[in-house]
Amino acid sequence: MISVLYSPASHPIKNINNLPHIFDSIRKKWLQLTDEEWVRQNLIYYLIHQLQYPETLIAVEKEFKLGVLSKRFDILVYDKNHQPWMLIECKAASVPLTEDVLQQVLEYGSTINAPYIIISNGNFTYGWKKENNKFEMIHLFPEFPIHY
């Protein structure tokens, strides 16, 4: 398991039509604050402000093709050459991180081909690094690659 120490920093939150919304700094818009969105936004904040991942190399909820199906990933971090580097699947805290969740992100990863795969529900975070066509569990988020 990867330990994630979420910042106590407050995210911009406001009510729109009597529903709480949180500001997404990547997509530059207000989003309804669901349990899954809370996990996604706090993880993004952690990547940018605590791990120093470049905000400009993070994509959120972008559509991609998986065969003939259209799917959306939660978070994709690119390397400095703008190649997929880390694929992250977020779930609400109430959703257990089961084999099905792992299979979902591995299926996405077969198309996106990022060397790191992460799953998180805010309470638990697990990660793997692909090496020699095998996934090895990691226990820390990797440092963002500066040199190539």
C-alpha cells in the first residue's frame, strides 16, 4: 500500500444550485462534489503540491478508445516527452479496491501503456510498476522523472 498524506489545505468549494461543487485546477471548472470527485481532487492536489508533479503534464477525465468502446480515465500523468507515465483510477471511499477495480485500470493501461498504474479510494492507495511485461507492486509514488 502507498501512504498518501492529504494536505489539510482547503479546496475551493461553493454551492451551485444548492449542491456543493469543487474547483478543478486542471480542467479550470467547477464540478459537483461527489465522493469520487473528492478523492480525485485531493489526489491531484497531493501530486502537484506534495510530490511536485508538473500540473501541465496532468490530464483528468479524458476520453480514449478501448477497441470500439469510448472510455474515460480518471488521471493520467505524462512524462516530459508527453508520453503516458502514470495512470490513476479513483473510486469513492465507500468503494472497495477489489480485483475488478484493478482489472479495470489494467484494461485501460493496455491501451494507454503507462509504466505506472495506481488505484485509490482515498483511504487506500495501491500502485504497480510495469517492468519486463510484469507488474511489480510499489510502496511509494515514484519521483517525477526529470532526466531522460
